[in-house]
Amino acid sequence: MTSNAFKLGVLASGRGTNLQSIIDHTESGSLAARIAVILSDREDAGALERGRRHGIESRFVDPKAFPDKRAYNAELVSILQSRAVDLVCLAGYMRIVREPFFEAFPNRIVNIHPSLLPAFPGLDVQQKAIDYGVKFSGCTVHYVNEDVDSGPIILQAVVPVEDTDDAETLAARILEQEHIIYPRAIQWIVDKKIRIDHRRVVRAES
Ligand code: GRF
């Protein structure tokens, strides 16, 4: 892949299966981008291990080494900018992204969330979907703005909730769809196929 390829920066705190899906799609060529850097707030994040296995720069940045959240976010932004990242992808990143992220990457930060937003923002959402009794849940790729899980929606996939589901079985079925729609949504952005019209993401005119 040439050095002028569309560059992704991935932020992850956990096991990194969505990261893995993005890696696999970039390696197979079905996603025309490359991951320039993976950053984590957790030294033990499986995501870092996955990145290293694929020869991708994968760094733990310790939040405790910074005086406050802004300073921490500024450090992440500075690393991402120094790698000329075009799009920041949150993939199981457990911190709230704050300034200076939005001034550095306006409409250039995306996230995957395991519910059909705006239903069930926040944490433990598969359990919340079961407890509420919805018959369908799913996942959402959305732009990230200042409010948690509230940015313009790019793509969603619907997953049925079965009577026999617990949070674990539902999460697993939703995760399969996450791995499909996240790389697809990123490819739309790479291809400039979409634009934001107020809070609606619509097909860009070619
Ligand atoms: C996924 O369910 C994602 O939707 C949510 O956090 C989880 C991350 O899983 N934001 P993984 O680390 O990608 O496996």
C-alpha cells in the first residue's frame, strides 16, 4: 500500500475484535485504508497485542501520566496528527473523547456501538435491551460528537432478540454484525460516499 493511502488511527481499550475486523479488511484489500497507529489507555488491552502481531504501531498511553483529561486527549491528538491520520476510529474505547479531538478531527471521528441508537446509549446495553423487552436490537456506526453516543448515524444493522438470549448470546450475535458494518462504513468515508446534512448522514452527490 502506498504512503498516500487513507490513514486510520484506532483507539481501543479492550480485546479488539472490531480492530481485528478492520485489520483483516485492510489486509484483504476490501477496505482501502491502512491503520497508521493504535492507541490504548490500557496496557493490557488485547487490541495492542493484535496490532503488534500485524506489525502496526500499537501504543499504550498512560492516562495517569497526565495532569488532567484535556492534557491526555491532547497527547493522543498529537500522536494521531504526527501520523497524519485521516480518520479516528473508536473500537471499544472506554473513555469519553473530548477536546482537542473535535477541533483537530472535525467530523473525522467514528464509533461502533452495540445497540440501535438512540436506544440504549452507554454501557451494558445488551442487558438493557433484554430487560426492556425489545424484539430487535443491533449495532450502530456513528460520528462522534461532544455528547456520548449521539452523533450522526452512518450505518446500522438489526439483530433479533430471542426469548432465550442472555446478554452474552445477544452480544455475540450483535458483534458478528459489528464486524461487517464498521469496515463498510469506514469504506464509505474513504470513498467520500456520504455527507452530513444537519444530523442526517446522506449519500453524497457524485
Ligand atoms: C463492542 O461491542 C463495541 O460495539 C463497543 O465495545 C465493544 C468492543 O469490542 N463499543 P471489541 O474490543 O471490538 O471486541
